[in-house]
Amino acid sequence: MKLKKALLIVDIQNDFCPGGALGISGGDKIITAINKYIGRFSKNKLPIFISRDWHPKKTAHFKKFGGVWPVHCIENTRGAAFHPKLKIPKEAIIISKGMDPRQDSYSAFQAEDSHRQSLANLLKIFGIEEIYIAGLATDYCVKYSTIDALKKGFEVKILKDAVAGVNLNPEDSKEALRQITAMGAGEISFLNLKL
């Protein structure tokens, strides 16, 4: 029996793309690949979840309140908006994270939809067993979302042509991929996608 699959797109927001408050070099370059995955999942009528950072103005996540990051993705700002080139289908489910000012909330499993349903609950409702993950950043939100998915018993595939990292240290993204594949995540690219 085929595993029920879903696509999880992590944080393709203006502030994480070049020119944004926390712009990732090449962060916008993966959008073309992500749009191809969206097209394929939509065509196969498989669920698509899109996470976003949705921070309050004051949060321990930001440097000026004791965190490590510059101010970014404040709810309802242009920086928090999805990148305009991301082709979001109408059936996609938007989930938001980072609203709790006491938590970093890197993982999409700390996100919820507009009805306050957690990602884990939504995946259960849809009967999902395998998650395909793309987005930003490989070494933070993609990594922690993958770790949580594996811990919760999901099969996980990282879409390696559709992720990019912050790389505070030059090897951070490579190390993140090494760590999550050692935990059991697979890596595929669009050419190998079988739905």
C-alpha cells in the first residue's frame, strides 16, 4: 500500500530571501524548484502545508530581547509575507509559528493553522505518513521540522534541490543534512520524485 504523502514548504518569506532582514544567499533561487513540487503535489491531489514565521514585535527570539536573530517576520508586515514568486495554490494550508514570545519555534511542528490546529493534528486528519520537505533554512527550520517529523514516526524526504541554508558557519547546512539523514531522512530531487 502506498504511503499517504504531503508536501511541507518551510518559511519562503521576504525576510529570509535576499534583501530581507535575515536574507539567505540564494534563498529565492529555490522557489522555481519549489513551484515545480507544488505543481506535482497539486496535480496528484496531495496536501500542501506552508509554514511561516509570524513573530510578535517583542520576542526572546530577537537579539534586542536576548535572542540571536535580528528582527524579522513580524506578523502582518511585508517581511513576513510569502515571497511573491511562490505560487501558493488555493488548497494549501498555511501554518504559523513563532507567536510565543518565549520560544524560538524553529520547527513547523510548533506551528498551527488559523483554527489553532497543530501541524501534527492536521497530518493525522489527512492520514499522512510521509512528508516531503522544502524551504528555508536547511540548518534551522528545515532541520528542526525534519527532526520532529522523524520523532513523530513520519517517513521524511528532504527535497535537496529546494532547500537553502543560513550557514552562520560555512558547513552548517551540510552538517544539518548529515545529521538528519543519519536519523533516517531520505534526500531526493525532482527527477527522482515518485508520487
